[in-house]
Amino acid sequence: MTCEDVLDLVEPIAAGDEPVSDAVRRHLETCPSCAAALAGARRVEGALARREAPLAPAQFVSAVQQAVRRERWRSEQQVDRVFNLAIAVAVLLVIGGLAAVLNVGSVLSIAGGAWGVVASVAVPTLNTYVAAAALLVSALGMWWWAEKTWSEN
């Protein structure tokens, strides 16, 4: 083991973060320079351990909390934007579906008789309205859930 290897380990060994391996111990027994570096690091660690930890500045805690709140708010804003975009797309799809159903109904009413129109338009239209209503209810439910979840946090 070289002096450079041991000197890289002196501070962690002095702090108690690194155990002393046999190779390091043998090097320290034969190298007075590295042994002196370890002794000096241990004296510094001892002096630091005897001192009281300094208190954080008065504004430190409030500044960190404010930074955390600001970052959380930015994250919530991003979630809100994506959610609102998804709701807008869903509403456009529902409106587009209704327009398509109404357009198909008018084409079929022109082409066929009254009973043919009722039979061919009412059934698909009912399914479309049910699907659109389910989509709208699920979107509103997701919106309610997201608002409730984010307001609790």
C-alpha cells in the first residue's frame, strides 16, 4: 500500500467511518509521515467532537421550507396543467362524438324512413350518449380526486 492510498483513507479512519485494514495498519507502522497525518486528523476530530454544534442561522429553516413549498407548488402546477389538458381533450372528444352522431342521424333521416331512422340511429346514439356520459363522469371524478388529494397535501 502506498502513502497516497493511505492518505486518502486518513480522514475517514479518523472520523470512524472507515475501519483500519491490516494493510493500512502495516503501512502506518512503517511510515512515520502517514502515522503523523492520522494522529493529526484524530486530534482535529477530537477537537470538533468537544465543540458544540453551531446553531443554524435564524432564517435558514424558513428559507429551506419556503424553497420546498415553492418547488412543490411548481410540481402541482405542472400536474394541474397536464390534468386540465386531458380534461379539455376529453371534452373535445365528447363534443366531436356528439357532432358525428348528429351528422350521421341527419344523413340517415334523409336517406330512410322515420322507423328506419329510429331503429338505426337511436341504438348507436344511445350507446354513444352513455359512453360520453361515462367519460364525462370519469373525468369529473378524476378532477375531484386530484383536487382533493392535492389540497390535503
